[in-house]
Amino acid sequence: MPELGRGRLGLICLSALCLSLVGGSRAPKTPRCPATCSCTKDSAFCVDTKAIPRNFPPGIISLTMVNVAFSTIPEGAFSHLHLLQFLFIENNDIQALSKFTFRGLKSLTHLSLSNNNLQQLPRELFKHLDILTDLDLRGNSFHCDCKIKWLVDWMEKTNASVPTVYCASPFEFQGRRIRDLVPRDFNCITADFAVYQTFPFHSVSVESYEFNDDQFVTFAQPDSGFCAVYVWDHVELVFRRFHNITSRSAVYCKPAVINSGLYMIVAQLFGGSHIYKWEEAPQRFVKIQDIDTSRVRKPNFVDTFQLDEEWYFVVADSSKAGSTSIYRWNSNGFYSHQSLHPWYRDIHVEFLEVGGKPHLILSSASQPPAVYQWNRSQKQFVFWSQITDLADVQMVKHFWVRKVLYVCLTRFIGDSKILRWEGQQFVEIQTLPSRGSMAVFPFSVGLRQYLILGSDYSFSRVYLWDDLTQRFQPFQELNMRAPRAFSLLSVDDKDILLAASFKGNTLAYQHLLVDLSAK
């Protein structure tokens, strides 16, 4: 019986062997060295390869690739070589790497990318290469802009040895050692205006104001028949409807906060213009005054200002029979103070200080912008000069840059002009294309001075002031339909640009700072 058992066992073993030989599992083959490479027990040297080989003999810890037939290396290209310690990608035409090109190479200690055609390196390229001790980047044409700022920071902190690398461009950094650059060498902060909130109505004016520690905006909506007041919601971080003033033909809704009271000057094309006062109990606007229709027949714009501790507002009148009129606050209401510029069909008025003296600049459809100067003894504005011989000036707005006064004259047909005050007169310094523009708005966010030119025919253009050239440079185009007015509101760490649109949705844009070095 024991011998028989041994015989059966041998037969079973033999059968198993037969099965193995006939159709059983076979021992795995050892990967061959790729055709374009030469391999030893622990290294591979590849020349003229068209792609990074996927199969190498086991135990490869060193890989060299020269004269390859590709210019980009994708993410995870070497992740199958997790034992790799030495990687030399040298003397090629490599132009781009993925930020995850070296993902998975946790054992890598030596890396060479020398003598390629790299102009930049993706941020965090060397992340997770925790034991890297040697990095060679020589022989590349690095463009030292914001996209390489991260490398400057990384070189400052790394313990790896990095031979000297030089900038090939731009001109101001050409020949500089990258290691010698510092973060302040880079101007990497730019900005973007992104749509933040859309209001589903047309409007022709927008004004922002603060009252009782809340932030408000008001829109003239002739289509809807309202002066619509919105309040900023500090929880939802949006504007929400707060109150309406019925106004079937409003062209401007101008708020004025005087002695803790809120007044709304509502200029209408038909039915006269009126002044309302806000009452807290119950919460509503109550009409307190009519504006003389014999003076103000066809209002187009309203501005408020303070002179010698007294409040005024001025209405630009665009009719042939009316005149631009100034009203003065007198404890109980506004009273007629002065009429000026009759018969000229004014469409806009701007209050500003020129040479330390108050002035008004009136834009008219029929003549060049007229400048009036305040006479303190008479308490009247008197005609002073005209700015230029330009007609068709829709709006004049002023702004200051480094204590220098500038004005922008926007035109619907011709080009807009930037003028600088030079002690005795305004001198033209720049021309901006602005076909179809009826609104211009200079504004600043932080240290950045902007100018937006609205357009009825194309995108509205945002310009950014350049201190070096002392000119505006094109910055961004915004898609808005027939903008008529703009306002800037800063609230809850947000800078919001509001745009009243005559033919489309009224829009709110947020000014966002963008760090180009973080991309």
C-alpha cells in the first residue's frame, strides 16, 4: 500500500507537470531593454527615443535620455520607475513639462534638465522630491517673469545643490543669476473685473451712498418707472431691493446726505423734477419739494457739492429753453441759487477744484466744454474759459494722479481726450478711441488708477494708468450694452463697479486681484 501510494503521488506530480507544460501558467518574462536604449543591471541610457519607454529591466535606478524626438514631457511620465535615483534629461529640445512630470519619484536624489529649451518651469514641479540633493538647470533660456518667481523662492529654501542658472530674458534681467533675484523684482499682481451680480432691468444712472451705516445704490429706471434703491446685504453679500420711488421718466436719481438726513433728487424728463426726504417711521421717501420747471425743462444730469460749508446741487439742462441751474440747501430744503449757461443744451456738469479754486465744467451738445469759476465774494459761478475747441463732448470727468489734475473728455463720434492741468491751462496728453461713448468714469482701487469708457457699439474698455509713461494703457474689455453711468462701492473687502445699462441688464463687477506667480 505505501508503494502504491508513492506511485499515485508520482503520477499526480507528473500530471501536474504535464499540465504546466501544456497549458498552465508560465513564469513572467523579464522586460527587455528598449530598442533605443542600452541597459545594465541598474541603469539605462536612451538616445533618439520617440517617447519615454514604459518597460525597463527591474532594478533600474539611473536613467539618461539624450537627443530625444519629443519636446514635452507629460505628467507621471516616470511613475513606473519608482526606484529611480538618478535622472538625466540632457541635450534635448524639451520645451515644456507638466507640474506632475516627476510624480512618484520619491527616491530621486539627482535630476538634470540641462541644455534643453526650457523658458519656464511649472509651479511646484519639484514638490514631493523630498530627498533631492542635486539639480542641474544650466543651458536653458529662462524667461524671468512672474511665472518663475516661485523658482526664486524655492531656490532660497531648498537644501539641494543648484549650479548657477541665468536669465535669458526679459531685457532688464538678461544675464542676471536667478538665485540673485528677489520677490520685489517681480510685479506679479494684476487684476480682473468679473461679473458679480446681474440686475434684470435697464437703467440710465447709478449712484452709491452710505446712510445709517449701510451701503446703498440707486438706479434711475425710466422703463420701469422707478428710482430703485438697493441695499447691500452683509450676510448674503449681494445687493437686494430696498425701496422704490415712483418716477415714470427718471433720468437721474441723486442721493444727498445732509446733516444726518437723506434726500433724493429725482430728475425727470416729463412731469417735473422733485426732491424727496427719507422718513424712518414708516420707512419711505416723502416728496418735500418740486424743482422749478421754468428753469429745468429737460434735465440730463445731477451733481452735488459743498462750498464754504454749504450744500448745493446742480442740474444740467439739455433743452433749448431751459438753463443749467444751481440750488442751495437752506435748512428746510433746496432753493434756487443761480442759473447759468442758457440756451446751450448742457448734458453733463462736473464739480472740481482747479488751482485750489472751485470750478464747474459744463459739457454741451452745441459748443465746447465751458468752465465756470466760483467767486467767493459774490457767491456765484462766473464764466472763466472753454477747455478746447471740441464739440460733441458727452461728459467731462476729472481725476488725480500723484497730486496732478487730469480731465477726460469723452465723445460719441470722435476720440476721447486726456488733458493735464499745467498751471494755467489744460494740455492734451493722450487720445483714446471711443466711438459710441456716452459715459466715462475714472476711479482708483488701492494704488491702481483706472478709466472706463463705455460704448454703444462695441465692448466698453477699461484702461490702467502707467506711471512710467504717464498714460493710460488698455487693460480689459467688458461686455455691457449701452452703459450710461458708473459707480464704485467698497464694502466687506470687496470693490464693486456698478454699470447702468440703457439697453441691457445693469451689472455689478467685482475687482479681483490676481497673483500671476501663483498660476
